[in-house]
Amino acid sequence: MTDAISSVPAPPVAEPREQDASALTRLAGDFNSFLQLLTAQVSNQDPLAPMDSSTFVTQLAQLSQVEQTVAVNTNLEGISSQIAAANNLTDVDLIGRDVTVVGESFRNTSGTLGYELAAEATSVTALIKSENGEVLRTMGGLPGGPGTRQEVVWDGLDDTGAEILNENLTFELEALDAEGEPVPFIGYVSASVESVLLEGDTSQLVLSTGETIPSSSVLAVQ
């Protein structure tokens, strides 16, 4: 099973604003060129056959509309950055909380596990493994209905009844259909948020498993 939790680099935030500034600079140059051309043509027109000014008026209106559009886009970029910064500060409140995410790695101190099957399964068994791949607990007879998130209740004990203390663990699922073929699934685990990395307009959550994920990957908060 592939771990779906991964670190996502923060996208660059300065480039759109630089592009807007460049667009405004070019637009100012276009305005100056247009006004110089208009002044020259008006100065040199035939007084007995004046030129039609409607074309120039239309062009001037179009340039004005473009300028307003670029300015609005710049303002929206600023508002978006402010909203993102506010959301980042909200993510700080997650520190110390348990969150549910898609994945397979967790610690026994956060034991809420789950899965969702892509198709009907006649046999579903959950395996709790240590970091070195040793099977510590086997839980069979789990629900095989598809399309619904199923919860796996685990008491933190291994197959001998001994408590597993403070270990990094892996949650795996063996799901088979009526023909004995594997059934695809999505696994869910819980982890504690230890810190928040603020990177520009985005934030990354550092989990108790040592993994770093975007806050948008959180499915539930306990």
C-alpha cells in the first residue's frame, strides 16, 4: 500500500504580483504611445475632412478596461494572500490535536484507524505492523461493504495481549473478493499535530509520525 501522505512544496506567491506589475508597466507605455499617435493625427488632419474619432474613442476605452482589469487582479491577489495568512494562523490551533488523514503510518498513542473499499469484499483483515514489518496484531472478520468508511477498533494490544508502547506502526488491510482477488482500498489513520510550518501563503502540518502534510489533507479533527 502506498502512503498517500506526502510533503507538498509551497507554490511561489510572488510571481503573479510581478506579472501584474509588468503588465501595468507595459500598459502605461501603450497609453503613452496611443496618446502620441492620436495627438499627431489630430494635429495633421485635414480641417475640411476631419477624421472619424470613434475608432480612437473605442481604442481608448479598451485600454482603460484592460488597465482596470489588471488593477482588479492585483487587488484580488492581495486579498487572497491575506485570507491565506489568516488560514495559516487558524492551522496553529491544530497543534496538540489528533487529525485523521489518508495513509498507513501512525503511532499507537493515536489509534483511530479506518478504511474504505472500492468493491465488495468477502474477507477483510487488518494488520498492525511494527516499523520492521513484523505483524503485531491481526484483526479479522471486518465489514466488507464498499464505498463507506469503516472504523477499525484497536485496543493498543498485540496478539499476545501485551500493550504496544510508543512505537511507529503501520496499518495494512488484506481485502479479498469472492474469487480471492485483492480489493483496492483507502486506509485512514490518526496522528497528532506537533507543529505547523508557515511557508508563504501555505502551511504544512508536522505530525507525530514525522511526516509533513498540507493542512488541506486533513479529513477530520478529534
